[in-house]
Amino acid sequence: PEMIRSVSIIAENNSPLYTRSYSEDGVQVDNDTQMLYITHAALDIVEERAAGTAAGTDMYLGLLYPTDSFQVFGYLTNTKVKFVVVTDDADVKDAEVKGLFRRMHALFADALCNPFYKRGEPLHSRRFEHAVSKLVSAF
């Protein structure tokens, strides 16, 4: 079964707003250096693709790059916030990933509506965390 190994939300200035990694059995892992490296490497590709897309077009960037064991997908919001998801399955369907990004974007937008959240700060919200975990486990 396809499995999400990492979910990251990166601000316009490339600072991490939210990053979570998951083990092969779906358990959250802290400080997974390999996933952080893969996500960081994907940011250059996101920037390249963003430069080539007209404003107002589809925000789903598709498969950014495959590694030996993982597939890296990207999504860019109109405010230049980047979403990066790493999966460990080679035949993930684009429509599934696109739907996941759209739901994550909606959750992120809801979390930003919190009057106590400061724009550009890392996102610490139990509600958001729980909703993302549910999306990841249902994927």
C-alpha cells in the first residue's frame, strides 16, 4: 500500500511552517533527517516549476522527482506557500495526491484564520495536526 512518509509546508521565504515524518508503519517520527533533506532538495524544483507557470493556473505541481525509494510531490499556493509530500510508492495516482493537497490546503487556510496565529511562524495547532494525521492515515 502506498504510504505517506513526510508532509511539509514551507513559507514563501523557505522557512518550514509545518513538517511531519512517518515511519513505514505510519507512526509519527521526530527529526527524520532523510525526509528533511528530500524536502529541502524539492524546493529548488518547486521554484523552477513556479517560474514556468502562469498566475491563476493549477497549483498542483505533480511529481517533482523520484528517488530510489520515494516519490516527491509538490503544490504551490497563490501566496507562494509550498506543500511537499513524500510517498514510498512508485505508482501513486496523480488524482489522489492532488486531492490530498487540496484538502491539506483547505486545512491550512482554516488554521491561518486563527487570530492568535502569526503569519510566517511555525504552525502549532492540535486541530490541524489531528486533521493532517487523519488525511495521512486515510491515504
